[in-house]
Amino acid sequence: MAGEHAPPSEPPREPPASPKEAASPKRRRSHAGRVLGTAIGVAAATGIGTGLNEAPPSAAASCGGTERWNVKDANDADAASVDQTPVDSTVAALNQEKPAQIDKGGRMPIEKKVFTIQGYIAFFKHEGDDDYHVVITDDQGGYSNGHSIVVELPDPKCFSGHSGLGPHTSVLAAGIGDARSEFEDKMANIDGTDIPAKSIPVTVTGVAFFDFFHNQTGHSVIQKLGTQSKVIELHPVIGIDFTNAPETD
């Protein structure tokens, strides 16, 4: 896909929020994700919490999440069928993947696979559903046109979705918690709407997911499934590596 394309000029649908600053990045990378996973496991056993001593989210909470939310957070009935062995891929290759019919378990075949890609963070925002919406571009740069893909980092406290009635657990809880903590550590104080091109190299591992097209910033190539327009994402992200990224603190 030729040509360098500037990011969309329209502002994000909601103001981006800076990730919370971590007091000690190394400590959070080694400990925070496990704490989240442990707390979530306790919640499943006791029914009294979903995170770090916090009450389960409810419809009145800040959590969003409605569209195939349980698949996005890997707490659906078919989540155990996800092959967690990562397949090395690229931004461009994932842009060429095609959606298929959802099987009786609630997933497309490709949504049972985990992929690892390398690229650069070009944009991010903290969304209303409390996910981090992150755009990854490849060496060609630019948004869309086959050179970008959206990856999403859920909040473990929001596994149960907007209603608060879904499962408070996830088979990928530990990876989701670690990846989100690492992202917040590294991206603290960075304006997600004003990132210099190719300045933040990153390796991302996540489960493939075909979302419906709704003009997402940095979306992949639009693919058709019948009359529906679909775009591939990595959702949830279960691993993120900033080994070559600059420190921000």
C-alpha cells in the first residue's frame, strides 16, 4: 500500500486522558499485573471484587463495553479454545486477513489465535469504555491503507462490561493486567495525539478480533462480511514490549 498518510485531522471523539503515572515502572511490571490477576481470581471465588480491593463494576460505573464484550476480554464461553502460542506476523499481513462467520462458540476461527507484531505507536487515547485504544504503524508509517492497526488494552476492573453482570474473570487476566501496567508505565506524560513518527518502537502480542467498522482512528483495511464492514484488531493485548523505546521518566 503506497503513500504516507497524515493522521486524521478530526479530533478524537473524546479527549484523551494521560495514563496514570507509576511510582516505579520496574516494580509495576513485575508485580502489578500479578496482583490484578490474583485479585480477579479472588473475586471469582468470593464474588466481592474484581480488582485491587474494588467493588465489581455496575451499570453506573465508568466501565463501558457492549459489542461482543466478553470476546474482547476473553471471558466468553469459548475463550479457553484460544491458542495462546503467539504467531509472528506483521501489521501489513494482519491487514489482509479476512473475517469469517462466527461459529457456535461465538468466535471466528482467527479469533482463536494470538499474534505478535512489531511497529511504532502512532496514537493512543483512553476511551470511555476504559480501554486504551492504541494505533500501531509499520515501517511505511501512515494511518490505514494497510499500514496501521488498532490494538486495545482493557481494564481488568471492567471485565464484566457496562452492565456489570458479566463474568468478572478472564482466562487471559494475568497477561492483560501486565500489558496494561507496562503501557501505563512507559506512556505516562506522553500526549497520545502528538507522537513523532516512528519515535516509539514496540512489540505487541494480542488476540485477533474483528470489530465492526465505526471510523476508528488508525483502523486496518475494511473487510466485508456479507453486508457488514469489519476491521481486524488485537483485542485484548496480552503482552507489550518497549525494550527499544525511550524512557519517559
